[in-house]
Amino acid sequence: MRTSSKVAAAAVAVALLGSSGVAAAAPGSRSESPLRVSVRCAQGLIRLDVAWRAAPGAQAHRITTDRGAAASPRAEGAGWQDAHVRLEAPDGPATVRLSADDVELGHRDVVVPRCDGWDGLQGYLSSGAADPGSPQSVGTLSGRTSEGHAGTVVHEASAGDVVVLGDGTTHVVRGRADEYWRAAGGARGWLHDPTSSEVETADGSGSSTTFQNGSVWWSPASGTHSVRGPGYGVGLDGTTWNPGPGYPTDDGTDVLRGDGSLVGTYQRFENAVHYRWIAGSGYVFRGPVLDTYAATGYEGGRLGWVVSSPEAFRYGGGLSNEPDSWRQRFQFGAIYAPLGGTVTPHVVEGAIAAYYQGRDTSDFSLVRRFGYPVTDELSTPDGVGRYTRFARDTSIYWSPATGAHEVVGGGFGFLGYWASRGWERSTLGYPAASEVALTQPNGFGTTGAVQRFSGGNAYARWDAGANAHRTATVRGAFLSTWGALGWEASALGYPTSEEFPVPGGVRQTFEGGRLDLDTATGRVDVTR
């Protein structure tokens, strides 16, 4: 049985520049180096694979070595970046440095093995490196070997394996990752060949080893677990709004149909649960959003499967563009929530969710205009439609005949007027369009607004004397006759009353006259 935690995930640590120009961590946290380096030796060439983190606000970054090689990579977005430096000098120790605007952020010392014409294993054994990717870290070779695919040879050692790929590239698999990899079938198992030796995570809390079909992660708190697919990293996003998922805490669970076929998978991490299925994937972070998703029944409930990781957006006003909210999209709806957890998340579903988020899912203008949802989707009292209320005096109503449309309380006040008439059970019925401001004054100098409903139109007329809008419904034969005359721009102007009974029929008054319906004949007379 799945459980969720109410403990909010910690934000991803972002490197801070101290007065000395050296990367330092926030007070009370472990120092984090912005630089990782591994040595790749293949087909007689030496390459340093560098992972580096950009300094906030820096104009230019530079990677240099004491071997004369250098690179000036550009940062692409936030988080860790990749760079490569080609060496042509002999083997031996080398220092790699990262600087931003000529200020050093960090450096790494590496030992480069000989790579000119060696067969992989012997050249790699000549390295004096003492890092986790060195043969020193796996002890003594036993002499036993096994073969993988495409020329891969696995050399067993006392504390791990040295794996030589078909092109001569060599990696070390050791410790907990080696135990896991071997139990999964080694080079012929589902993880396949390693694509890196062990790499310590930036904060030193654990380690990872990557393979062709996934990665194996270890930390004292989470143990050893794999993540399928490429590209996973602890705190991968590198931004302040999206906490890193953290280490995996299990190996994932398959979700099967009744016939045994696979629907998708979910995997728990320290700070999130990751969902993957044929139409998408994403993380749901522990806290209010995951709790809300759990209450709907997870992927088997009314929201269905996750289709995105949390998407940051700006909800509040002001000059800041910093995200303060996030949205989590699902198969059949979405959850919106502030980053600080100050508002209880509610579920927006189906056609109402589609209307609320708009055709362009990157445009959050309607979310800001309507406000956060303050209810889940509810059934209308007549049993036909559905509605959701939002924080900024707005509701979105849906019915099979009219689709989804908002009714707004502020401004022209159509929501309050519709409520006073009896909501969807009134003669107006359901909203069939959004309100439209009528800003061009008519012959009486009057402006207003209109909203179309399934049973007629609601017109709001500005009454300067009362300093308020006066609203009335025009429907049926009165609506068609008035429309033929030119609506509010006609000689009749705006309606000034609701329709009311008179002997032999029904009457409605307007700024410039009235309409009378003879109920016996259906005839409408215009009086100006």
C-alpha cells in the first residue's frame, strides 16, 4: 500500500559565491563543488569529460588544465552542464579548473592513464589514479573474465569489475553498484554496459554508476536502487523552486492490466514519486500535491496518469518574474498549488481543466485571472452539469450542451445576477459564452456588457446615477426582435427591466421604449 509524506521536500542547493570567489554552500549545509571530472581513454585519445555548474549572473565561464587544454563553454539553462576537453600531453597527474569571469570556482586533480595504442585493460592498469574509477578501487584482478555484447570484456577483481568495451573505453564498477549490476545479469543483463565509472554526488552523500539502460544509485539512507532510462541526476533541475527528487528508495513497480499487459510504472524517491507510461512521465513531489493525488486514487483514480513533472509559473503580481506556483498535469485534469503550501490544492478536471489552462499550456493568464481553484469539481443541483469555484470570484460551469465557460462576480457582476435568478435552474440556464464588454456608448450614452446563456442573454447596463451596473435578461421572441433592430445600439437601447406580465401578454422595457408580446398570436410589438 502506498503512503505519502506531508514533509515538504528540501529545495535543491544552489552554489553561492563567497567573498574569496570560491564556491561555498549555504550556512549549515555541506560544501558542494561545482566541478566533476572523469577521464575517457578510447582509441588512442584522451578526453576529460567535465560536468560543471554555472555561477549565477556570470558572463563567461572557462575550463582550463595545466596541460594547456582549455574550453569556454556556454551555460544552457540552469543546473549541471556538460563539457569536454581533449588532451594530447602524456599520461600523469593533471589539474582541471573552473572559473567564472576570471574568478576560480573550483578545481579537480585527476590522474591520466596512457592511452596511445593500449588494449584497454593494460593501459588502464597503468593509471595511478586513486579515485573510484581507478583499478586501485577494485583490488586485485582474479584472472576470471566474462564477455558482454559487441566485444565487451568484464575482468573480475576482488572488490569489483574492470569493464573494457569493444572500442577500448574502460570503466570500473565497484561496491554496491557492482553487486546490483551482477545480480541484474552484468553486461548481459538489462542494465547492459557501464557508461561511466562510479561518480560521487556533488554533496558527497552518495554515489552513482551509469549504464546504457539506466543508472544505479547508493546512499546510506536509501540503500542501492536502479533508475531505468538515461539522464537522471539528484537535484537535476538545479533551480530553487523545484526540489530534487533525491535518491530512489525502491526499484519501481509495474502497473498491469487485467490481462497482465503493462500499463506503466511508478518509482518512489526520497522527495517524490516518478510515474512513466506510454503517453508521458513526470515526478509528483511529496507534500500537498502528492497527498491530493493520493486522495483521488493515484493513477487508478479520476485524474489518471501523470503527463508532466511540476511546471513552475508566476501567479502573483508585481514586477518579479520568479515562479511562486506550480501546476501538475494529469491524464484527466490538473492540480495547482503555491510553492509555499499556503493554499490547499484542489483538483481541476476534464473540460473545466482544459478551459482553465487554455489551448497553450504555457500561458497561465486565465489561472492568474480566475485565481486558484477553491473547490474540487462539483455536480450542479440539477444533476446535468459540473462546476468549480475559483479564488477571484469566478466559477467555471460545464454542461454537455454548452461546454465550459466562466461566470465572473467582479466587474459586471454576472455571477451574482445569475445566482439571484436561480443559477442553472433559472430561465437563463447554463453559460454558453464568456462575458463581453460593450464599450461603445449607444445613442443614450450608455455602455455595458453581455453574457450569453443557453436560455437567453444577460445584459449589464451602466447606471451613472446609481454608480452601478443594472442587469436584465432578454430572451426568446424579445431577444430575436431586439436583435433585428440592432441590439443595444438600436433606438430601444439597453433593457431597463425584466420581462413582466401584462393583460394579454408579456412586456419588457428599454431605455428608448418597450417590447410587448401577444401570447395568443406570438406577435411582438415595438413601442418607442
